Amino acid sequence: MGVDVNDVLLGRASCEVVPFRLPFWIESRLLVPIPPRPSFLGGKLLRRSDRMFISGATGVGKTLFAMGLAEAICTASNFMIYPAGIGGRVLYLDYEVGRETMQERASYLAVPRERLAIVCCDDAELGDDGLRSLDSDEGQQQLLAIVESYRPDVVIVDNLYSACAGSILGGGDRSGAGQAHEAVVPFLRDGLSRRNIASVLMHHTGNDRSRPYGDSRLTWQMTAHLHLERPDGAVGPELLVSCKKLRGDREHEPFLATWEAGVWTTCQPERQKTARPRRLTDAQRVVMQSLVLAIDQEGEPVPPGPGVPTIEARGVREDTWRHRYYAKRQLEDENSKRERDTRSKAFRDARDAIEAAGYAASANGWWWLVAQGTQT
């Protein structure tokens, strides 16, 4: 016979409390220490295993925006209002424009090849079929094979419409992007997020340019969503960046972004305005790549002192950077003093230009990467 709850509350009866136990597999997971803070690949914008959605009308600048984000992740530097993260390797998948156009768009990037891989739909190495449709089993297995080979931290898919074999533009709101909702997004979750790989999915808008085209369930399964629009009266390449979905303290008000000299800068008045760095020459870009590679492979915490940022920064001594550059630009005649002097002067000139542009800073013989155009 059961015990009346009211009798127990009034003290007229008692009952034995059976302790509740969690299943063993949940208890074992609770014993795993939780990290004190998430590992942001692109400072408070993209975390490991995140699935980000970037939407915007055709020609608004989605690809340039995504490539700027890729550069910031590869070099562990700030991206407009978003502070620098720990950085990582980026795999950029172009399903639309092809190798020649992508090389032109990527010409301004100061990123070493070891940190950024761009795979285009017309690459001969992929065979006659190129990049296969991401909503097919063959295309998903092809992407997983590329991921296993390159080991990226972030995969950028440009763009959803071109990556799908079937049309995602249906006759109505509920039918649009249905195929992506049923195949592509679950693959990003099960195939990439569970491998601790973040993904960025580019997508177009429809007639309503204030939202991405298709079923709203498409964005429900994403952990972040940025929407790009051309502001009214815009002259030149300008964007209004709106935060549609960013969890926790990552949310922000819309801000204006301007594309000038190969760099995205922000015009938001509430935050520190980012100065535009000078565009590096090809020779200076090689020296910059040597610094990024040296920090990536031999970087150490920069000792605290005057001019050193308050947050922990990883850097290298100038000698380490110089030797890395010399190894990258090995000259044919090592015994020629003239050649050695020319190489040394080229390094010093590029080093000074990189610091003046705001890509790197130094103190006490140490060098580290800083936010674009923002000196610490």
C-alpha cells in the first residue's frame, strides 16, 4: 500500500528515501574535468566544434569576409571587433568560383601555406568530378578524407547552394534549404563537430535580404549566425554585420565593416577603432609567414615586462625568427658576403614594415603577433 504524500508532510507517516543514482556512463563523464574557459579559435567568435552560419545576398562580400576570418584564425590575430583567439589551421572549400578566382582573392592574405589550405571545385587533383556534392554520401566521404589528411581546426564551406546537388531553392519558405537541413547540417554536426572541428557555412538570401533563404530550422542547428548586409547609402565595399545568434557574452550590436587595402576594419564607435595596416609586399609577406610558422612550431610564452600585453602571448626571439626566414629563403651562394648582406637587410626592412603595419610587436628581443592595426 502506498504512502500518502500529505501524511508524510504532516508527520503522520514516514517513508524510506531511495537515493537516485546516475547511470555509470553519465557518472564517468561527470568525472572528466571541465576546462575553465572555451578554446576560441577566432576570439569569442568561433570555438572548437562550433557550427557557424554566415548569410548574405549575392555579391555582398561573404567570401572576402570569410577569408578575412580565416586569416585571423591562421595568424591568431584580431578580426575587427573580435579579439584574437588561440588560432588554428583552416581548410577552405570553394564549391563555386574555381582556382583562378580564389588565387586572386587570396593574394592579400599573409598566411603561411602550412596554416591555410584552399580546395577548389576545379582542382585537377580531385579528378574529373572535382568537389562532389556535400549532400551526397560520396561528397561527405571525400571531405572526411581531406580532413583526415590535412587535420584542420576549422572547415569553411563556400557556399551551401553550390555545395548541394539538388536545388535548395524551393517554391516556399518551408521547402527552401530542405535538403541542406536534412543532409549537410547533420553531417557538419556528426562528421566535424564530434571530431572537435569547427565549421563555417556560407549561404545566400532570397528576395528578403534580411534573412537567409529557406527553412528556419537550418539555423536552429547552428551554434552561431552572422548576417551580412549592404548598408543604405554605402559607397564602396561596406558591410553591416549583425549578430543573429551568438551565445553567452559573445553577443554584440550590429556594426559597420569596411574593406580597404585588403583588410576588414570596423567603424563601430563603442569599441576601439582598428587602424588600417599597410598592405605587405610579396617579400614582406614571406618574412611575415616565417614569423607565423616560427611561433606555431617554436613559440613560447613571452616573459612579462614593459610593452608586453597583459594577456599571455606566445612569441619567439628575433634570432629564431631570422633563422626561420633564412631557412625559407635559402640562397644559392651561401659563401657570398654580398648575398648574406642583402638577405639581412631584406629581413630588417620587412621586420620594420611588419611592426609598423601592426601585424607584430616586440619587446626585449621577443616578437609576437598582435591584432591587425592595434599596437599593444
